Amino acid sequence: MDCLFCKIVAGDIPSSKVYEDEYAYAFRDINPQAPVHILIVPKEHIPSVDGINSSNSAVVAKIFEAIPKIAAQEDLGGGYRVISNCGDNACQSVKHLHFHIVGGAQLSEQMA
């Protein structure tokens, strides 16, 4: 499979890892939109939010259990945003489910 995030999870492409467990891998975004901008991906390839189903939703739940741990580790007690783009019109650039954890500063109320 020619998936950028699968290659990062496998260690074939270097990344700045901030968290890993048996279900998820989190690393710093190479084009940060805030002082803290981390991507968390399932180790299992799921193409997008549209690919979540009854056979893989437990993995997604584990990701959401990990997000507060990462936020605490990154000192995001003042708040943070979790974002997932789904599909071309939402500018999903890598077709592997991922969630952006963005914070470390006052974020704009606007989402776009």
C-alpha cells in the first residue's frame, strides 16, 4: 500500500513521535497551524471518517482515549481542538484517518 501514514507508522518515513500504543501513533505535523499541532492516526489503515464501521470503531475509541493523554503531555490544559477532514472537499490530503490535535494558543472561533 502506498499510504504516507502507514509508512510513518511502520517507521519507513521518519516522524517526530509524541505518543504510541498498540492502536495509535501520534506525531508532530510538519506544517503546524498552531504552537502544538499533532496528528494521531490508527495503526490500522482506515481511509477516512467514512471508513469507520462496526469492525474498526473500537480502534477509533482507543484514539479518543489517547487524545486527552497527549493533550496533558503537551500542556494543553487551557483547551485544544480535535479536527478530522473527510474527503476532497474538506481538504483531506492523506487518505488515512487522522485527527489533528491543535492548541497551545488562543484559537480563532472561525473553523475555516
